Amino acid sequence: MMEQRAINAIRILGVDAINRANSGHPGIVLGAAPMAYQLFTEHLQINVKDPKWMNRDRFILSAGHGSMLLYALNHLSGYKISMDDIKNFRQIGNTPGHPEYGHTEGVETTSGPLGQGISNAVGMALAEAHLAARFNKEKFNIVDHYTYVICGDGDLQEGVALEAMSLAGHLGLGKLIVLFDSNDIQLDGKVSLAYSEAHKQKFEAMGWHYQRVEDGNDLQTIQKTINKAKKVSHQPSMIEIKTVIGYGTSGQGSSKVHGSPVGLEEAQTLRRNLGWNEEPFVITDDIYEHFRKKVTLRGQRAYRRWMKLSEGYKAQYPQDYALYESFVKGDTTLNLNDFQTEVAAAKDATRNISGKIIAKLSAMHLNFIGGSADLTASTKAKGADGHFDRQNRLARNINFGVREHAMGAIVNGMVLHGGLKVFGGAFFVFSDYMKPAIRLAAIMHIPSIFVFSHDTIAVGEDGPTHQPIEQLAGLRAIPNLNVLRPADANETLAAWKIALESKTTPTVIILTRQNVNNYASTSYEGLSRGAYIVSREETKLDGVLLASGSEVDLAMQAKEVLKKQGLDVRVVSMPSHFLYEKQTKKYQKEVLPKRAKVIAIEMASSLSWYKYTPIVYGLDQFGVSAPAEIALEHFGFTKEKVAIFVANKLR
């Protein structure tokens, strides 16, 4: 039977590649191949000739350790994954150990850190629902696709997944369908060692439609449940499919086959059990032809239907189509001259300035969407047009709730979907909860925007639990992450321009709770270079005060105190270490001359500043609970105390 041979081709390709690499996870490949086959051949609408087709269905292998399942499917379906790529699994090349977005065709997100993939999928489904509400017309549903997920027991034990699923159920994201590879085994043994929850009651309580398939090899029942799930428009769907991990091997049903190659001898046993007679990495033409008909050509027919539909849409709704195309292209820009009113205040908190900029950006750009983790009143990071919910899919404020973990991953999923500029907001100290998602955004080279307020001990009375210390150093250490800490209103506007126009780098914008002075010498040009001179020495260069954020204001005030003491210093704002490192050595030396003593000032861990100077006026201890002014005085972050420290270092 061709169906069974095609499923076994997926299984054998996976096992052979893992054996050759002597590394990988064969268990899920063997157990979940039937459900994946059924999904790809009967439901998934993709065009392998145009992998970025906007209206394709999205498929997320959240259990990314089973990457050979995805690579085998994508190879057989006609993506640019050659047999040599399969043979070189887990080597430098096209088929890495976990799926990597932008690296291998047909991979929709970088998955593997468990829980992130299914959470990305929630973001993709949310984006689809919003864009469908924006653009679809009667008889012209140009945004109309599903987001499918295969996840495992491990995914559903991660907190981030439960947060995201909770929000998906609350929002009724009906075009999200999850196939749960329920094999009762994880790395350390039986799932029951650590987990005993009732799935049906749990998922239904979260607002999901739940179905169960007792036999993971039963294609007919799997087909029926997916069809039924697609008809449930008001709830996301969870289909629990009972499978046998490592199916067909002598170790099936045990943790032995979760994360280790089965070996050559066991592979021969598997071949006998499956009736597979081909040598390793040999797939017969009839199997390729089967996938070509069932996946490749079916997807191309769907693509042609959509192209015809979109042509009709364009003819009947030219303005809407032009807007749709601009969303898809994503070339959103910020003109600094349009925001002079928002940055006119002589003194304000940068979170307030950011809030005004977000409001105006929202009015100017309908593709701009986001929200905060139950903190919009504090972060000022709030979307427009009301609250996105079941009744109002056009609204652009997403109430993520107290779900920072999920917010980061959902933002990434929305960005990955395409068509939207997306931000999420929280207190800076809670970036710790979002670190995995921020890191993955950087790995994937996607322009997610993360907005964090309450950036120092000036948070005040909430105390050390809410006063960030080590977070700046931690985020600055992430490759391909642009951490922007603007000093004032001008730099805050500049930060938003950088974030909005970014194409391949996620941006973190870090904002003050307290008011800071706005300086005429701060600028977009300066911020775009990472560091620049905001106040020059008058006659001779006695030293350089290097700072970011509110500490630039502090440095400017300390400069005046030092001037009265006969010390002539330069003030340099360094809002972005990331951008500064991209400048020429010549420019870097002009800003921070080798001959000058440089003193870095920041109300946070001193660690990230030692690259530029051995002298740091930082904070390498946790904060205190006290009003902001008292906390600042307590730790010596006043112009007088900074001036004393600087004077002692310069004399």
C-alpha cells in the first residue's frame, strides 16, 4: 500500500540520517510519521516553488528535537533539501540538529527549546486572524490559512506553552490545530514520573476543542479528527494522538529510543519489521511521485486558486490590495519630522515619550500592533483601536495578561507570520522571563520589538525584586540583539526609528520611569552610530564620561559640577553597544580617544562596560525599597557624588 510505504520512507530516512550522524532523536520520527504524513498529504497547503507564499498554511514542529521528521517530509515534498543534505544531518550545512528558520527551506520557526514552537504558532494564528479581519471581503478571503503544530509531552510541560495556550483559548483562535504526539515517554523515562494531568479536562478548561485518537497509525481516524478540527471556528483544537515512541524497533515504547541513534543492527530489524528492502538513503521514484501528487501539486493548485482570487480582489478593491501588499512588503518607515510634538517636552520620562510615539505610529501605520503583559498603564506600550478579542479582530492592542514568557514567543510568531510590525512591553526586570524568546529572535534574525520600562533602581519603592541590575549586561551579551537605552526624548524617537525599520535584527528599547532632561545635542544620527559626543570639552580633554539612558542626564549634570572644579570633560552617550561595534575604528577612536581616561556611569552591573574602560561607576548589588530619590542618594547616583568619584579618578 503506497500510503504505508510513504510513511515508512519518512521513518527510514530519519533513522538512517540519525545513525549516520551518530546523533539525534529517532523516537518521534518513528512514532509521529503517520500523523505528519496525513497532515502533509491531505491538509497542508504549501507551494515549494514559493516557500514564502503569504497564504500558505504554517506547520510548526514544536518538538524540534525530532527535526529529521520535518527534513524527511520537506525533502520528499520538494523543498530544496537534497539527499546529500539528509546524509549530512547535524553537520555544518542545511539540516541542523534542531530546525532553524532562514537556514533550511520549509522551516517556519527555530524550534527545539520546548514550548517555544507551539507558542510561536499562537502568534501566527493571531496574526492570521487579525489580517483576515483587515483584508477579507465577501467572496475574497485572501487571508485564509491554518497554523498546524506537532508537539510532544515535553512541550506541554513547559510553562511558556501553557501561557500561550491559555491566551489562544481565551481569544478563540480557531485556525490553530495542534497534533499532540502522546507517547507517554520522555527523556528520563515514563511521563508519569513527572506528569499526571487529565488532558481532556485541562485543554477544555483552557477553551480548546479536544479530540483523542487511540492509535497513531490509524490514518482514517486522524483524517476525521483533523477535518472536524477545521470545522471548529471558535476554538483552537488539540488532537491527542496516542503513539508508540520508536515504533518498529525492539526498544519501542521506551525512553531508550528518545534521543539516541538506534544503530545499524537495529535499523536492519526496523527494515524487516516495516518490510523495507532499500539500502540507506535510497527512495524509489514511486514514493517521490506520490509526494509530488499529494503535496507538491496539490499545494500548487491551491496557490493558483489563490493567485486568481487575489487578482479579482485587486481589480475590485485596488486600495485595499495596495495596502495588503504594503503590509506584506513590510517597508515601514519613521520620519523624524513627523514627531516633533511628541519630543518637544523639556523634561519627561522616556516611557511617556515612547507611549506618545507608539500612539502616533499606530495612527500612521495600520500594520503596527502589540501590547503589554498587563502593564500598559506603566509601560505605555499599548496598541490602538481597542482590545483584540473574539469580537474585535481588527483591534491592535493585545492584552497578553501576566504572561511574559508567552508574550515574547507570541510576538516572534506574529513577526514570523509576516505582514505586521509587532511589539511587546513589560518591566525591564521581567525581561528575564522573556530571555528565551528574545534570544531566539536574535538567532532567527527577525525584527521583533521588545519594549521595557522601569530600567533602574529609580523604580523606587517596589524594591530589589523590581529593580534591574544584571539585565542590561545579560541582553547586551546576546549576538545580533540591538539593545537600545535612549537618554532622552530625541534618542527615544531615534530608537523607535531603528526598531521600526529593522529587517534582520530584533530590538530591545529600555526606558525610564523617572523624568530626564531632553538635550538639543542628542540625535538620531548619533544614536544610529551606537555612541556619540553629546557634550564636548571646551579647551582641553581631561576625561570622558560615558553613559547610557538616564545616566547621560546625570553625566551632563556632573560635568557642570566638575567644570566649577576646573575639570574639562566630554560626555558621550552610548545607547547601543551593538551599533557602536559596527562603526569604523577611526570613528570609535574619535568618540573615545585612547589618550583619555574614560569613566562609564550606569545604574546597573558594571560588567558590560569593561570592554571600553577599566573605570566604571556602576551598581554591582541589588537595590533597595525606598522612594526613587532616596534610592539614588543611597547608592551615590547624584551629580555631586558622581563628580567626586570622577575628580578622584582624573587627578
